[in-house]
Amino acid sequence: MKYYIEGWNAKQAWLDLDQEQRGAYMAQLGPSIQQMAEQGVEIISWGLNDPDTENRLPFDFFAIWKFPSDEMAKTFEGLVNAAGWYNYFEQQNIKGNPASPQDVIAQIIAL
């Protein structure tokens, strides 16, 4: 299993589209997201990054996904690229296996 976290901001190319064009773009993503859900991908949450967050990452939006395998996460990355998402959004991602706090702390100590 893999958790995948995206943080993104709109680029000027997105802001230059009118609302109808933005809606049409988002609507064409729906079937791919539905297909992935049918293959076991879970959307944990999408949201707005609170502006008052301490040490805030510099992104306005976020999404948290759960993938049944690394292969599915890589398929998702390919779909995002093919959809032209990065033409419209500046984004950075985090991907990893779930772990307990104790396991991660042990890895930090072992650095």
C-alpha cells in the first residue's frame, strides 16, 4: 500500500481559462478517477490548505490518496501527466508506505 499526498497551486494558464473551460477540463478527469476507484484507489481527502497553518507548505490545495500498490501510484502519475495537469498547476508530491511513529522515529534516529 502507498499513501500519496499532492500539494498544488494554480498557474497563470489555469487562471487565464474561463470557468466553463475549467469545468470542462475537470469533468474530463472524472472517468479516470472513477476507473482508479474501481481498481482500489481511495481518495482520503481533498482540501484547501489553511492560511494560518504554522510552517505552512506553500500550496493552496492538497489531496491525499491511498493506492493498493506502487504500480497503481505510478499509473496515477502517468494519468496526471497525460491529462496535462502540470500545464495548469504547480505541484509537488509525497509518496510512501504507511509506518508507525515508532518506525519512522527509529529511521530518523538511524540517519
